[in-house]
Amino acid sequence: MKVNRPRPFSKSIVSKIGLIMTFITLMVLGLSVSSYIMQERVNRDVERATHHEIPSAIITMQMLRSVSDMNASMLKYVMGRHESLSMFLENQQDFENALKELKTIKPDEKQQLEKVSQLYERFQRIAHQKVLTEFDPVAEQWARKQLMRLSIDVARPIDNLVAELKATQELKQPDNLAVLQYLDELVDENGDMLTELNQYLEGRTSSRQYFMEDMVTFEQYLSLTQFELNDPASLKKIARLNNHFTSFKRSGIAIFNNYQPNAKVAAMKAVRTLSDHEYHALENALSRFAQGTGNEVTRSMTDLQSILHSNQLNLGYLLLFILFVSSGMYFYIYQSFTQPIAALADSMQRLVAGDMTPPSSHFQDRTDEVGKIAQSLVIFRAHIISRNQAREQLIAEKERAESASRVKAQFLATMSHEIRTPMNGVIGMLDLLRRSSLTQSQHGLLSTVRESALSLLSIINRYS
């Protein structure tokens, strides 16, 4: 008897399916690893952009705004707004804190940030030395308040009084051109004195001399006007006009004596120099740094977009490849395993139904489980055929035995019938003979013969 040795595992269906599943698993694992690597790169870029580039850009913009506010605060300080000093110091503190934070976030930009720090130190040092400590905005503010008071409380009433006098003269004496000319000159000189004071506050020192000349001219025209007008109403207005002029003269001289524009001129020059050089250089340095940070953010976003696009393409290609391989594997499994097993199962069902058609012989050459099933099916068919032949032979033998038994029974029945009839006759004759006169010896022999006949008849009745 041939013994079926177990096949090597490498040639079994389980090993082939396991190899296929391992291949699919490796492809999925490769896809997972690729996605993980892409995701890690995306996470690094996002973290860099979120924690470094974007905060750096925001902080740089804050620094630009702070230094711009510092420059504007200096200009406001020079214009007399002393509260701008606190704004300057507040923006200075904000700039220094932002610079410190930026150095912490961007340690790789140490050289560029050191340059920004040097430019800032120079800017704030010059601002303190030549503007904030050398210029007193209180005097500037006082002078501007005095000028505003003069403009509202003195110069405007002078113009109003001159206008009233001019209107009166035009109604009463329309041909008095000299008086009207004097009044026009008073208006002009009043405006010129106010203009000279404004220009003096702006830093033109020669305005003091011009103011004095305008003041003398105003007095002359005021005297001429008073000489020409003798009516009480006009003299009363001229007296009021003279009082306002005296106040104007006194306040103007006080401004010239108590306020020196040289400090403002120097401060304004320092502010212009700072704006044109240090502030411009610092602003350019911050702008370049902000532009570099913005370019880095843009580059990070572009890299992220490229990574995501590549990841999507790789994912699509891998999915298509897996679909193609899975289709091929499905066709291979169907051709190599499913279809043969279905054919063998159909052969087995036909065999069970009694159809002894031999199964496909090419499956028996395989070394895997399909070949083993095909070989087992051939052996099973041979066993069934052998069993059927033995059964048919047994049925034939049984039929022969039954036929012989029937012949025997028929023979016995015939023989018993043929023997029973003469035996009954013999027994009957013996009974008649016993009724005749016999000797004792004859009677004993007759009884023996009769008993033997009854025994023989009993045996025939038992087996018939």
C-alpha cells in the first residue's frame, strides 16, 4: 500500500495564500510607512511654521510698528506734546521685549538679529541724547498755548474792531480813503505779527526782529487812525484796540524772552537725521528680516502643498497598484484553487450519485492540497468501484445460495410428501396387524416396527 507523505509547507495552498497575504500586507505597510514619513515631514514643517516662522513674522511686524510709533512719538514730543515721552518709553519696552523673544525663537538668525539690535541701540541712544533729554516740551507747549490765546483772545478781536471801524467809516465818509488805508494796514500788521510768532516757534530766529518792526508799524498806523477819527464812538473802539495791541505786544515779547527755538531746531534736526538714517536703516533691517521670514513661511507652505500633493499621488498610485495586484491575485486564486476545488467537489458529488466518470487527471500532478484531494478522490473512486464489485459478487453468491436453498426445500417437501404417504400406509397396516391374533413375541416386534415408523414420520414432519 502506498503511503502519502505530507507535502512540504512551501508547496501547500496555505503557504501560497500566506505569501500572497504577506505581499499585500507589505504593500499596505509600505503605504503606511510612506504616509507616516510624509506626515512627520508635514508635522515638522507645520510646527516650524507655527512655532517659529509665523510668530517671527508677527513679532517683526510688531517691532516695525513699535519703532514707527517711537519715531512718531519723538516728533510729537518736539511739537510740544510731553505725554509722547511715556508713549516712546512704552514702545521702547515693547520693542526690546519683542527683540528678546525673537532671539529666543530664531537662534539661527543671531547675526542678523545682532545687526538689528545694534541699529536699535544707536537709534534709541541718539533719540535720548539729542531729543528727549535736550529738549523741554513744556516751554514749547507753553509758547503754543500763548500763541493760541493771542490768536483767539487778541488778534481776532483786533480784526473785529478794525472791521467795525472800517464799516463805520464807509457809511459816514465813503471818500475818506486815508482812514480806510490805515485800517487795512492795521489788519495786515496784525496778521504779520501773528505769522512771525508762528514762524518763531517753528525755529526762525529772525522773526523776532520782523515782529518788532511790525509792532512799530502797527503803532504808527494806530496813531494815524486815532488822529483822523475824533468821534467818541470811534475813539472808544480805538482805545479798546490799543488795549488789545498792548496785550499782544506784551505776550509776544514774553514769548520771545521765555522761549528759545534753538533747542527745538536742534531737536527737529536730530529727529530728521534719525528718521533719514538710523530709523531708515533699522526699518530696512526689520523689513528685510520680515521679508525673509515671510519668504520662509511661503516656502514652508509651498513645501507643505508639494508634500501633500506628492502624498496624494503616491497614495493614488499605490492604491491603483494594490487594486491591480489584488485583481491578479483574485484571478490566480480562482484559476489555481477555486476552480479546481469546485471541479473536484462536482466530481465527488457525481461519484456519490453513482457516476464513476474519472475526475480531471491533470490535478493529480499538483503537489499542493488540490493535488492531494484529486489523488484521494481517485483512490476513493477505486475503493467505491472495488466495494461495488464485492457487493455485486456477494449478491450473486447470495442469489445462488437462496436458489439452492429453494431447490433443497422443494426437494425436501417433495421427498417428505412422497415418504409420508407410504409411511402412513405402513403405520396403518401395522395398526391393523396389531388387532389380529399375534403371539406375544410377534406383538413386541410389531410395536417396535410401529414406533420406528412413527419416529421416522416425526423426523420427516419436523424438517419438511
